[in-house]
Amino acid sequence: MNHKEFEKTLCSTHLLLPPLSGYTDYPYRQILAHFSPPFIITEMVNARAIIEGNKKTQLMIQMEKGSYYKGSQLVGNNPDEMCDAALILEKKGFDYIDINMGCTVKKVIAKKQGVALMRDESLAKTIVQSVSETVHIPVTVKLRTGFSENNKNVLSLSRKLEQAGANAITVHGRSGEKKFGHNIDYDIITKVAETLSIPVIANGGINGNNAFKIFKKTGVSAVMPGRSIIGNPWIIQEIFHSFNQSTFQGPLLDKKKNIALEHVRNLCRFYGDISGILKCRKIIPKYFSKTVNSANLKNDIRQVTSFVQLKRLIDNISERNGISVYH
């Protein structure tokens, strides 16, 4: 995938899917591939683990076949390692590389990776420049507004990363110490979009209802949903409909059940039956979050130990007058 093709697709579809550790794993990427997204990206993967051929990491970077462009997100802070890992991913057939400068997990920050890189603009620029000069595929970067509220440097850093060769910048509208639920600074995303000549992608609090509104408000080239994609692959088509100003019809209950169960089967095949069921406990309730008695469903799902038990619970969801209800 060349740089012009990447930019053209991004700026025409206005949608880039997110890398969400623990959620956009291979089993869920298999589901997402059914919904015709323009891009799908792996979870965050460690550069050194890629180089060392770590078995778990090799499984993490599997990608389902499809006509979408395949990305992989790298985390690390050593320019040479980032280059070597990016080159390996390019040779594996990935279409673009995203560099993580937004992860707020403590153990990542402790290694001076993720959002901690925003505190060292010189190193951040060196990494992007080195990777961009090493691979022939597009290189993107995911940032926050800054490492902290007192140091919101996304504007200055994004300028340097553009100069270093970044092909697009995603800005999550919260700083490094801000978690879910805090206000999102769309104004600073707007300033980044106005300043850079490369595509800017807005991230943070984006769902199917507000995607087009935020796109217009910020003047970005594309949007990236976050946690709203968990248990909701239909958000892809919902966002497309919002950009086309057309009405989106959500999935019928039976379709939602089938996709949810397919997701569980994928999890069990990938992680093994026991681990797959444990992982599904936090994911499957998201598919039915708008169901009446969803809290009871969530609590019951926490107790399941097998696919058969889970299917019984899902079978207890029915529709009454267009509203799904858990019995």
C-alpha cells in the first residue's frame, strides 16, 4: 500500500478502526472483517517481542483475510528496535504501521513507552523518522493531548512528527492521566487538524450517533471510535450511514445473537475453551447492553463456565414490541 493510496482511502471513507488491547484481538478482528471496514489494525504489540518472534505476539498479529487494509500498532522506545519490528511487519504483508504514543498503562509508561514518549519530543521524532525511512508503507502515530493536563504538547509534537514523515496523526482528546468518562478536548484536535497538512483522525468519545458531528466540528479527515466498538461491529456501517446522512437500521436480535455467539466460538478456538469463556464474560454483555434487564444478564454471564451455558443465557433474550428483554 503506497502513501497516496492510504491517504485517499482514509480521506474518502473517513474511518479508521482502533487498536484496543484486550478487545480488538484476532477473534474480534475476524468479526470486524465481515462488516467491510476500510482498515483493521492489530492490538498494540511490543517491538522487541516482534523481533524475538515471541509466540504469543505472533498469534496477536494474525489477520483475517479481506479486502481491507491491514495495520499493526507498535509500542516501544528504541528507534532501532522499532525499525526492525516495522520491517518484519511490512514483510509479513501489513499495509501500514501505527506507532503508539498514547497508551496510559502504568507498566508501559514505566518503560518510557506509550504516552510517556510525548515527554521526549526529540526521541518521538527520531522514532517516527527512523521507521518512516525504513519501511515503504505508511506510518501513522496515535497521540493524546499530552502526557498530562499541565503539559498538553500535542500541537508542537504533531508538527515535528509530520516533518519526520508521519502519514497521519490520530489524536485522542484526553491527556495521559485522564481515563474514560472525562471531558474530551475537541478544540485541541481542531487546532491540530488546522495546523497539519497530513490527515488528522479524531479519537475519544466517538460513536455512531456523534461521529459525523465531531468530524464536522473538528475539521479532521477521519474519525476513530474507541470503546463504542466493543460488542458493536455494526458501528462501522452506522458511521458510514451518518456520513451519508442516511438512516441506519440496527441489527435484528437474531443477527446480534448469531454474531455474539460466533465471537465466543472465535475466542474459544483462539485461546482455548476455558480462557475463551473467561474472556467472553466482559465482552458479550456489550452486545446486549441496551437489553431490558441487561444488568441481570451481565451478572449471569459472569458465572458461565462453558459455551453451552452461555448460549442458554443468550437464548433467554427475546424481543417484545421491538425491544429486547432478558428473562
